[in-house]
Amino acid sequence: MPVMKGLLAPQNTFLDTIANHFDGTHSNFLLGNAQGRYGYPIVYCSDGFCELTSFVRTEVMQKTCTCSFLHGAETNESVIQQVDKALEGQQEYQGEVCFYRKNGNPFWCLLDIVPIKNEKGEVVLFLLSFKDVSESYGKSHHFSQGEGEAWPHAFNNSQERGRTILHQMTNLFTKRGKRKLTNSVFQKPSLPEYKVAAVKKSRFILLHYSISKALWDWLILLATFYVAVAVPYDICFVNHDEGSDHHSLVSRSTIGSDIAVEMLFILDIILNFRTTYVSQSGQVVYDARSIYLHYCTTWFFVDLIAALPFDLLYAFNITVTSLVHLLKTVRLLRLLRLLQKLDRYSQYSAVVLTLLMSVFALLAHWMACVWYVIGRKEIESSDPVTWDIGWLQELGKRLETPYINSTMGGPSIPSAYIASLYFTLSSLTSVGFGNVCANTDAEKIFSICIMLMGALMHAVVFGNVTAIIQRMYSRRSLYHTRMKDLKDFIRVHRLPQQLKQRMLEYFQATWSVNNGINANELLHDFPDELRADIAMHLNKDILQLPVFERASRGCLRSLSLHIKTSFCAPGEYLIRHGDALQANYFVCSGSLEVLKDGMVLAILGKGDLIGADLPENDLVIKTNADVKALTYCDLQYISVRALREVLGLYPEYGSRFSSDIHHNLTYNLREGTPPYCIFWPYPYTDIKGILLKKKKRNLATLRLLQLPLNVNNNT
């Protein structure tokens, strides 16, 4: 299949960036809608906030940003008014507040409110950060009983630390422009923006799928083959004639190319530190630090050892030993990089055939080097039995240059190499022709090994080359078949360019994720028992939701067989307002936003469940909002029809499911469901008495709650 470019569509990574940079400091934060018509509803709740307050996410979503559900007897009314004023004025705010957990226990909190703008400069969200400072506040408050007003100083230190962390985080969202030093020091840190972020890549980062990188890889491939040929030749042929003039001539003729190849390998190491890569999740990584760590933990040490500049020793006329020649064999480790890139080269049939023939020729070259070493060892041994019948001596006699002793006479190095290569190739492809033959025992043993290897290669490589290519290209052939069908469909129906681009991008993105494997088709022929076990393992995340805790194992197995996977690209709509809801969705990765009339109602992340409760009859469920992907999203879903079918088989659990699903849906898409559910921590009978504390504020809240109220103007 083609080179995996990764997932390249522009994404709104606001939620991921917020979560990543809060992690490690204090991850207790909320996101609220700044354009809400009914107060400022919460559209996202972090796990840290749930741990801090003991509320679950479904209880917090769509409550107001004023956090009235955290108020209690000790909550200062003036602070509440300041928070309301900051939200209404879309201003920053920081202050200490006494909040109450779900169990009624109070805690002191450092509250930060930061408005978040979109690319148009409009405030669309509020970021509320909560830092538990009960411990420091308690110590300071205890100290203040004896020292008057000394306790606020320690609390102010916590304020400064919290504000510093928040501003450091917000700086990461701004576009780094060219500013003067005075501006960067004295200006107030700019705020994060909620928008589709363009890919931020340094000009010094090289794209792994670019044309320039592809050309560079081909150059490195040629250099790797040069090393695979030159290193064994230098060790076996040149090293045995170190004192001859021919050795000096060969060294001088190849030292330039050897040093050039070493410089290429060193430059390749430098470029790899600045080249993007595709992560396991399919995302293209542009961050320089991540690229550095990834390369250091994968191929850096192999490339470094293979790039050691041994040939510089020859350039400076430094005497080297045979050990240095043997150490040059570590350059053959570069061949391991070729295995890594075979998938890239496999998309070209001509290239694959060329690589197969090159590997075969390379093996023959290596065998020729070994064949020459065997002949040289027999000449150097001065054994009267084998000295005169070795293949090198026979070759020298035919060429009228016989060996006089172990150091004088004999055929030239080029003649010896050509004869060695001729013998190994003829032995690998056939049984040889006898003009260069094995005479001594060592030569015959080596010849037997070559013939066995040749028979194996002939049977495996040449005899089954068609099957090998078909297996290699089976997945690629399927990819191109489907891609061709898709392009023919687009051409026949004359689809517009924008729709065509969306279809092609979706097809390529989904193929890169699942490699064209349809799990439902793959498991179709398996027995139901095995399919159910596999489905429960694949869908264990969604089946671990609290709504399924009371379901029997049989019910879970039935549900797992109906759960399917889906993929959504950035900017694509998963659900449209007013459509009939077909399924309930579980977010496995990525983030989505719930929109209505262009206003953000909720932001969904990993682990969120979105859909609707099931009516008692088979009424069609109409959706009350749009659901749009912000990033690449992996989803699991179960259709409404399948859910009704399974719950009908298990009626005892069906009633429990109907009552529990309200508490597990992060956002309810049923049309007619109130968009913002105000949580009130007090009994209904106490509502009027509490609200009458502030007349102006109460009237607005009571209208929102739609409670009957007759208030005297003098009250």
C-alpha cells in the first residue's frame, strides 16, 4: 500500500491541548459556553473536577458556570456577585471561594475564570480552573486568630502561583509572532483561541512524505547498496594485498567515495532528528522534542554505528590493523533500514523486482568474497597437498601468472574477483560449468553449500516469484481496486470538487486506520460463542459504563454483537439537527462538539456517551442539535433498533436501563429535552425562601425555573 502519510486534516485540538497542559499542575477545570441563552452552561468537565467535587460528569454537564450546585451556607454572596459580573462582562476573574462537595463537606478553592476567543475575536467559551487550597487556607486562618489579618498573605501566594500556571498555559495557544522585547515582557499574556488550528510546523522540520524526503531516501538506498558491495570487497580482496601497489591504487581510488558515503550517513542522522513521523494513533508528529525522543529510541544507535568514519584514518595516512577492516562490517547494519522501508517501495512493481534481483546479486557478491578468501588461505598455508591444486593456482596457470610463493605471482585482483563472482553465480543458478571448479576439500564443502543455497533460492525465489509478488501486493491491490472504483464513481456522477476531496480523504484516513480490514466480515464465519467473546473484548470500554453494570453476562454478550465501530474526520458532522437518531455513540478517542444555531452546547471527549433515552413506544427520536468532529475520532455505536431488540429479550434489565441512561448520557440529543438542566442543591420547598434574598437576581432565576411566584413589590 502507499506511504502512510498520517492524519493531516486541520483539527481543533483545543480540548486536547487544555487537558495536556493542565495535567501535572492541577487538572480541575470546566469549560462553559459564553454565548448561552440560558445562563452560561458547562460544556465540558474534566476528570479532576469530578474527583475534587465528588460529582460525576453527567451531573455537571449543562449546569451553569456560576457553579450554584457547589454553593452552600458559607459561600460568600459578594463573591457570587463578582463571578456573575465577570461572566456577564466576559472578563477574567480570580478569587477564593468556599464551595461544597456533593457529600456536603466544604472546601476552599482558588477560582480562575478566563474567557476564550475564536478566530474572529469573539468570546465563545469560559475556562474555569479550580485549585483546592483548603490546607493552606486552614493554616492561615488558624494563624489569623492570633495575628489579626495575617492569613491573606499565604493565600495570595497560592493565587500568584495559580495565575502563573494558567498564564503559562494560555501562552501556548497564541500564535508566536515577531514582537519586541518590551511587548513580550510587559504585555498581558494573550488568551487561548477556540478554532480549527492550522498545522504549526517549523520551517526546519522535514515532512516524511515530501518529495524531497523521498529523493533523499533513494539516495541513501543507493549509498547503502554501495556499502554492502564495497565493505566485503575491501575486507576480502584489498585487505589481503596490503603491501602491494595495487592496494594503494584501489585505496586512493575509493577513499573519496567512501568518505562521501560516510558524510551522507552522518547527514542522514541529522535530518532524521528533524523529520516528522506517524505515531501509533496515526497522527503526524511535528514536535521537535517528540521527534528527537522517537529517533533516539528506534534507529539512532544503528545509524550512528553504521556511520562511524573509518575511512578518515586512510585519508590522514594512519596505519590501521585488520581489526579496523573487520569493524567496517558494522556498516552493513544499514541494510536493516531497508527492511523498514520495504513497505514504501512495495507500491512500485518495477522497484520490487529490481530489489529482488539486487539482493540476489548481493548474495552472489558476498559468496564470491568468501570463495576468494578460501583460495587465499590455501595459498598462504603452503600445504604441498593443496597449494598446487587450489582454484586460485589453477586460475593463475590458465592466465600464465602462477603463484611462485604465497606473496608473489597469481592472477590480478580484478581477474580473481570476476572468476569468483562467475563461479558463485553459476553455482547459485545451476550446477556450474567446470571451468572454475572446486579441487580441495574446503572448496568442495563451500561449493556444496552454495549449490544447496542456490537450489533453495531457485525453488523459493524464482519458482514462486509470482506468488511472492501476489502476497506482497494483495492488500495494495485491494486498496487500488477500491480507490479506482471510488474515482470511477466520482467521475461517472460528476461530483463537485469539494465533495470529491472529502470522499477521498475519508477513504484514505479510514484505510490508514483499519488497513482495509472489515471486522464484521472477518468474524462472520466464526461460531456465535467465539464471536461474542471476541466482541466483548473489542468493546470492553463501552460495556464498562455504569449503565451496563447491572446487565447480565448474556445481555452484555448480546449487546457486544451489535456494537460497531465508526470513524469521523475533522469538520464532518456525525449527527444533524432534526435528523432521526439512529444510534447511541461512545467516544473512544478524539473530541467532538455539540452545536445548535452556531453555538457550542457541549464538548465531548474520550469516554463520553452521546445519544438519547429510549421512549416506551417505537417513536422516532428527533435530534435537538448538531454533532461535529473537532479532531479525528474513533467511535463505537449501537443502533437504536438493536438496543430495543436486546432490551426486549431482557425485560428485567430493560426497565433498569431506561432509568439509568439519563445519568450516563453526557449530552441528551432527544428533541424536546431542556438544553440546560439547572441543578439545585436545596429542597424544592426552600427554593423561594433562598431566592428572595436578592430580588433582582431571584426574578431572573425563577423565570428560568418557571416556578409560580407572587412577589410583592415592597418585599
